[in-house]
Amino acid sequence: MLRYFIKKIQSLALSLLVASLVIFVAVEVVPGDPASFMLGINAQPETIAALREQLGLNVSLWERYFTWLTGMLQGDFGTSYTYRTPVAEMIQDRMVISLPLAVYALVLSTLIAFPAGILAATKRGSATDTSVMGVTQLGIAIPNFWFAMLMVVVFAINLRWFSAGGFPRGGWGDSFADYMAAMKALTLPAIALALPQASILARVMRSSLLDTLTEDYIRTARAKGLSKRQTLWRHALRNALIPVLTIIGLQFAFLLAGGIIIEKIFFLPGLGQLIFQAITQRDLIVVESVVMLLVFAVIIVNFTVDLAYGLADPRLRSGK
Amino acid sequence: MRITDFLKSRNFVVGKILTTIFCLAALISFFWTPFPVDGVDIPNKLQAPAWPYLLGTDHLGRDVLSMIMAGARVSIAVAVLAVGIGMLVGVPLGLAAAANKGKLLDEIIMRGNDLVFAFPSLVIAILITAIFGASAVNAIIAIGIFNIPVFARITRGGALSLWERDYILSARVAGKSSTRISLEHILPNVMNLLIVQGTIQFSLGILAEAGLSFVGLGVQPPIPSWGRMLAESQTLIYTSPYLALFPGMAILLTVLGLNLMGDGLRDLFDPKLREARR
Amino acid sequence: MSLLQISDLSLSIGHTQVLHNISMDINAGEILGVIGESGSGKSMTAFASMQLLPERATCSGKIMLSGKDVLSLSERDLCRMRGNDVGMVFQEPMTALNPVKNIGDQVAETIRIHEPNVSKKDALQRAREALNRCELSEDRFPLTRYPHEMSGGQRQRVVIAMAIARHPKLLIADEPTTALDVTTQAEILELLIKLVREDGMGLMMITHDLAVVADMADRIVIMKEGHIVEQGETKALFASMSHPYTKALFQASSHQPERNAEIKETPLLEVKNVSRDYSLPRKKLFAPAGHFRAVNGVSFEIKRGESLGLVGESGCGKSTLTRAILGLEAVQEGEVLLDGAPVLNNRSVRRKLQVVFQDPYGSFNPRWKVRRLISEPFYLLDHPPKGIELEKALDEALISVGLSPSDKDKYIHEFSGGQRQRIAIARAIIIRPDLILLDEAVSALDVSVRAQVLDLLAELSKSYGLTYLFISHDLSVVRNITDRVLVMKGGEIVEQGETHQVFDQPSHPYTKKLINAAPKLPEDLKDIA
């Protein structure tokens, strides 16, 4: 297990390094001079020079990359040009909304998908199976932001169960009531994000289980005297989980990035709002940092999934 | 299962009909739409669905049906081109990786794949837009880049199992190079996989284009797009919910149609499934 | 009363009838051999006895297992019966165990499922005993071992331990040794016999190989296309062989093709001191990568017109050697010469050399027609035939392997396994090579088909002046069709000589072990056939 772990840590570090290089090149090299890019064509040469000074552009590219990288490792993402505040703080303020939203959606998606997928697989060919497959077929095809709008119409405008958007001013607050209010504000967005992902996950769960149920060792287990149900729970499920884990890992990336769109519909002051403002204001420092953060999150999640593989499958642990 | 049975299978037929409808709508929109697509007509703004505006009009008095027809054109074009980019780059990479399994080239290609996988298409679009500004081309490139590792991976996976086959060894005994083997033996045998994945990526591309246009990172005005129609309807959702309903339905039905067709094709191509249905 | 009594059993899967009114029985302590080629319904008989059939299967008739009417039992009662009254061992040990559970848990599960009150500790203790009985000792195979850490033979022992953990009255073994090497096969068969004797179990031994059951079964049932064609006491059955199919099967399995090709003194293929290394994955980050020597200093030659056998078990290096001879991989030491010229990267030499592989299903691109498949070796020629010339070559190749010229516009899936192997041979002879490598070329075929293909090869060797290198794990094949034989083990050739001499007076202990382990038909019966 240790060797597997070390191997994965190595590839994690390498991925992060290369990803940061790609982002750095895209944001700080491709546009030419970032300072004149950010200020637009009508800027005065003195203003540009001042910004170049402030951004530390007067040194070599490698030096700049290195400074940026070491800065990030210490939690320093630079200073936003438009807001004149540290980017790290801005991101932190937004993350307390975006990250819980993605996690909330992931939990919902898993809670819906597992029972649905298992049920459909065990009752293969039955009416239950057909309806689960039908609903998931719709769930995959539905654009999540449109689904979100429909939910606003139904639950916020017509039924008035939820507010149509926004996040409590006090954030997560101190009291339980504050906490619940925050959760409530995230509920519709989380459902909108979760439903299409749950549909995909349920289908993967079903087909993975059905594949596993045709394996030879399932027959062996039946020959020992296990019932179909016992075989499913004791032998098929754990083996079927391996492809499901992959999808869960991929989904977290979609949920985090997709959250950006959903936040717009519910007027949530999350990372999405931050990045769209930054794009219109050409605040490259913020764009660079948020993108790096999103990519970082995806890579970390994939790393976690790899470790989970190791736990689920002894063959990987021994490095074969 | 014979081809005729397959063509009769309900899902595939429904999928084919839906896809045909939207492709036709896109084609017809080049020559004719009920009203001009960019025909701003303020006096007739926000008409509820009724004759002659079958699906109503928006806040500028444009006919929603006409815009949906023209929007189909954009959606399909973006998704097709993005699939094209993904295949043209991804498939050769996948073939090369499989032909050099375990060697440095394979390692580099697969690592590169993992890296691109870490950039969701939305993030790529954000990067491109931040630097070059928003446009339909950005959407195509962003979704296309996202498609590359998908096709590379599926090609490599399919090709790897084929390289184990004895007929590949026979071809090598006949003195054929690995490039020639990849083209003559491997590519035709992974084609099925690619077609199925192609329809899936096509439908994902339509969803992604709508999402990008919705947040303003994709197609720009005045080109009609389903995603932007939805974005524009957001503030009017209290008064005119139908403005949000129809473009959304268009996306849903197109994607559904493509997915059903993809499932049907997979059933046809998968010998295991075909065996089971006999 | 019989332990298992099957009477008038018929079985249909969907609309296809798989078994037709078959009847057989097994007594306690008795070994019943059920023999048939693929598609004979022998495995389905076993699955019907366990009621582990595909979903659309329907049975009629009667199956009585120690007094219980199996066909009328509820699913719950069937679960109580399986693993308890009857255990089962399967063909493919590599996939028969759950890869994510250790062997202790898997064996203990048989006990715990039938005795819910037994504590986990006691169940594991009894699992240990079952594994010990299957000769997997505690020091080498602790209960915490995972299947992927074990070889095929060892895994099969775990499967057997699971089957016998509850001391069932009946054991059903479905081709338990087919996927294993001969020496491992012998050990597993010995183990099964021992367990049957110790527990007084009945054993239903299903196999396609007559020789496997010839000296262990008390009685034999011979099946063909879902019917029982003959059954009786082993000796009496062999002695009488009343049914023509039994006779044919018997003759085919000891078939000796007629060979009289002329052997010249000039060597055609020379393998000189060849060694081939593979680098191993690094164990530690900064340690140098290790090497594994798959072939070590192998030298031999084949004379023109000769037929040479190369025998060895899996992992002995014969596949690596094959690749080196075919010129597909470079070697670290030594050289491979054909007609005096090196084969590696040399088109003009390679065209004198062709190959036929084992798997009749994987040897052909399913999207090509036969025409394109068998003309592929022409790629080696500088001026491949075209038009009428090509058609003539195609027709001749197909005719000479016993197929018809009209077959050239068919796809490969339209042919049976035996026909496919003929097409593979047609592909090999079409450019008139001097040497053909037959890499397990008949191993996947049923005995009767195998005999026909061997006859064809003998015939072609004469008419085309071909030299053969037979590579096989199966001694019986090599014995009947080669002039000389090489025995390979651990990357080296441990013995070589005239075939009859090696078989009659083996000198190396490994050769002796191989020959003893190979299942044989009783000598006195051979004369009858």
C-alpha cells in the first residue's frame, strides 16, 4: 500500500506542477504584456509602467512563475487589480459558498444514485428498472441550469417554499438557525446540480453491477449456497464500485465548475460571480487564481479516488 | 439480433425521429423561418404563444420559434465541430499510445490526457474568454479540447485489447509497421466505439454550448442560441415563463434524441448484448 | 439408492433444446466421468443438477439428490442444498474467486452461510482445515492471501476447499484442469481422488479429454449434442465401444497422422545461443530496474522437411522464443538464422516463414473478408500478385486446406473453429514459405477436429515441402507428429532428441515428470482402436 501511495503522491505533485505551468503560460504569457492587457488600449504609459511594477513584471518569466508558485504555496495569490484586496481573501469569502454547494450536490447525487442503480440492477427488466432507466435518461438530457430555472418557477415563485435566490447576509452564522438558513439557500441549487449527475451515476452503478453479476466468481458464490441477494451484497457490490468511484471523482469536477453556472441563477455570491466579474474587468490575477484553484480541486479529488481504488482493490495495492 | 429488429427498437426510433427533427429545423432555418430571426418588433414584444407567434415572442418582439430553429443550427455546428476536433486529435493520439504501450510516448500521451481532464470545459472556456474575449469559436475550442482526452482514452482502451489479438501478430509476421497495423486493423475495429462515443460527446457538446452561452462565454449576440435565449428569459421568468420553457425543451429533446440513438447504436455494436438478445 | 439420480432430463434455453432425455446416476464414493466435445451439453448437465442455469432455461424430467427432488425445491431450499449437499469446482480458476476478498473469508463463507451460528473465528479455523486438506499449507498460504497472489493451480485448490468445506456428499467438477499445465493437472486430479476417497463423496468429473478420466473414473458417460450416446463401467465401455461415436472419439484422441516427408540434411532454421531479457518494473524508486531472463542460451536447428516439437509449460519461455524466431523482437544474445540469413528486420528472409496461432477466434480481423485475410502475407513480397494471378493463388490455398474458392468472399464469423484453423493454414501457405511455426495451433480444437487438422498438416508438409516447428504444452500432440522434440523449462532447453526416444527413455527429471503427469489412455486399449 505504501508504494502505491508514494507513486500516487508523485503523480499528484507532477500534475499540479504542470497544470500551474499551463495556467501561468495561458494567463501571463499568451496575452503579451498582462499590464497593458488589463488596462486596455487607452491606458497611459505611466499607468502601465506602474502596474507592471506592482505586478512584478520587470523580472524574467521563470522568476515570475517561481514567485507566483511559492506565493501560492504560502497562501498568497497576489492582489486583485480592481479591488485592491488580496485575492486569497476574496476566494476564501466565495469558497464558503461554492465548496459546500459542490459537496452538498455530490452527497445528494450519491444518495439518489446508489439505491436507484442497485434497485434497477436487482430488478433487471422489471417495471421498476424501466422507470428508473427512463427517469435517468431524462435526467441526463436536462440542462441543469434550465432545471434550476424551472425549480425557481415552481418552488420559489408558485409554491414559495424557498426564496428565489441569494444567500443570508450573515453567511453560515453562529446559530443553528443561521446554519439552516444557509443550507436552505443552497438546497435548490444543490438539487439542480445533483439531478443530472445522479442520473449518470445511477446508470453507471446499474451497468457496473450487471457486468459484475456475470463474473465467474458470482457463480462460485451461488454454488456455495448464497442467495442472489447475498451474492449481490457480499460479492458484486464491492467489485462494481470501482468504475462508480471513477465517475464520482469526475463528477466532483463537474459539480464545482457547473456550480459557477448555477450560482448565477440563484444569485449566490460564490466563485462564479467572482470570476465573471473578473473576466469583464480583465482582472487576470483573479482569473488565474480561481482557475488554478478549480484545477487544483479536480486533481486532488482524482488523487483521493485513486487512493480509494487502492482500498477497494487489493490487486492495486500490491502494485500489479 | 438482426439489423431490422434493431432499427425497429423503440428507443432508437424515438431518438432518430427527435434528432432528425432538430437537424431538419437547423437546415430549414438557413432558407426560411416563420419570422426574421433578428426581426426586432417592439410593439409585438412578450406575446404569449398563439397564432401567428406559435411559441410567443421575447422582450424585443422576436419570434421564439424562429430563434429556436436558428439556434439549432448553432448548437449542432458547435457540437459537431467540437466532436471533430476531439476525434481528429484524440484518435491518432490514442492509436499511437496503444501502439507504443508502456513506452515513453504512451506515458506522455496518457499524462497529457490526465492533465487536460483536470480542466473542465467551463474552465477552459473561462481561460480563453478572459484572454481573447467571448465568441462561438471559443466555445468550439473549449469543448473540442475537452473532447480530446475522451477520444484518446477510449481509442487507446479499445486498441490495447486489440493489440493482444493474434491477427495483429499475423500482420506483424507479414512485415507490417505499427502505423499500418493501426490504420488497417485497429482503427476499423474501434470505429464502433468511436461512433457511440461520438454521439455521446455530441449531446454533451450541445449541453456545454448551451451552458457557456447561458453565462455569456459562448455565442454572442445577434447570433441566436438556445443558451442565451434562456439567459435572457431569466429576468422575465415571473411574467413570461414560456420564454424559459421552449428553448429548454429544445435542448432537452435534442440531447435526449442523441442519447437514445447512441444507446441504440451501442446495443447494435456490442456483440455481448446482441448475443444475449438472440 | 443412488446419491444423484438424473432421469429423463431435458433442458431448453429459450427455444433451443440443449439436453434430450438424459439419465445417469452416481453412487456415494463413486467417480463418474462425463465426456463430450464442446456443445455436447456436459456442463449444462452439471449446472442443471445445481439448478444454476441461465435465466431462460427450463428443465423437465427428474433430478434426485440424496432423496431430494431438486426440480421441485424452492430457491431457498436450493440455496441450502448448494454448498451443503453438493459442491462444485469450475474450469477457470483465474476468475472463479472474488478478487477483492481474501481466501480465508471466501472459504469460511461456505461454512457461515450454512451454519449462521458458528462464530467467525471458528469458521476461519475450519476454513484453515479445508485449505490444509487441499494441500495449501498455513505458512505459505495464510488466510489473508488474496487470489491475485496465487497461481492458477493454487487458486483451483482454494475453489476445491470452498466446495468441500462442508463435506458435501457430491462434488461436481466441470473441466477442473483444462486451464492448467499438465503437471498441475496431475496434482489437482490426485487431490480430487484423495478427497473423494477420504470423504466417501461421489464425484461427477466433466471433461473433454478422454485420457483424463480413463484411469480415475469408475464409470463413464459419453455425450454428444445433448444426448447420451453410451455409458457404462470404464473398462467394459472401453472394451466394447459399441457406439460409433465413442469409437471415433477414442481413435481421434490417439490419432497418428501418416507422415512421410523427406528430411534433408541441410539445416533450415538455426537458433544459436539465443537469450532474451525483459526488464522488470522497479521495486523501489531509485533502485536499478531488475531483469528477467525469459530465454537463456537456447540453441537448436531444424532440418529442411523435418518436424520439430518444442514442449514446455506456461512461463517456460516458449512464447518469447517464438517471437524471436519470427523476428518480431530483438534478442540480447545470439542469433536466429533462416537459410543462413538473420530473420530480424529482413523481409526477404521473413517471407520464408509463416505462423499459425492457437485461438481460432482471435486470429482474424473480424471486419475483413477471407480474401483479404489470407492474402495479407503477400505484403512481404516486392511484387505481390494481382488480378487473375491473385485469384488463382487464393483459390489454390483454399482448396489445398479443404475449403472451397467461394469461401473467399465470406467473413470469418461464418466459419467454425476447425474451419478457421484451416483458413489460418491457408494464410500461412499462400506465399509458399519453407517453415511454418504452429503455436499451439490445435490446442483449442475438439479432438475429432484436431485429428483432421493434423492430417491436413501432414499432407501439406509432403505436397509443399514444408518444415514445421510445433510449439505446444500438450505432449500427446507432439508425440504423434514430430520427428524430434525439445523440452523447455525456465528459459532453457533441458532435453532434446528423437521423439520416440525422449518419450520412451526420458533422461531429464523434468521430462520424466512431464511424461508421467500427462494423462494417458490405457495401453492395452490402444490396440483396440
